[in-house]
Amino acid sequence: MYIYNVTVNVEDSIHDEWLLWIKEHIPQVLSTGKFDKATLTKVLVEEEMGGQTYSVQYRSYSREALDAYYKEDAERLRSEGLKKFAGKLIAFRTELQIIDEYSVKFN
């Protein structure tokens, strides 16, 4: 299992508009069929550059599904946000491979 993580620092001037947009964008990424789950989180560390930082973690079924997303969908889905918020955010992407998962069971 893989996690495709997108971390975004958003300028305060577009924060509310971006947050509405990302909540529409995430279902569009999920609709590609390459991911089974997404989690939107706010990063609680203040950045020197200001703004607010978020992380979106998309859980992919397989390496092949993630590669297919890059090849078939990523450019199209990224372009809307890049055009809409040009120069007002910084994004970087990382890939994580899940090695093992643990959970606590409560009685």
C-alpha cells in the first residue's frame, strides 16, 4: 500500500477559497479509481514564511495504481489549482510506502 502525500502552504489571502476548492478537488482525485481513501490534515507547525499548511494523504491500492495516476490523471487535476491559485501557494509531493500498520484495541 502506498500513500501519495501532497503538502501545501497556502497564503492567508486565499485560504478560505483554497479550502473550499480542495474539498471539491479531493473527491475528483478519488474518482480516478487509483485511491481508496484520502485524509486532509492541517499542519500545526507555524511556518516562517507565514500562511497555513495542509497535508492531503491519498491511499493508493498499489504502485501500479499510483503510477497510472501520474500518467493518466495528475497533470489534468493539478492544472486547475495551479491556474486558480498561481503564486499564492507552495506544494510539494512525497510518496510513502506502508510497511506495517498497528492499532490499539480498547475493551
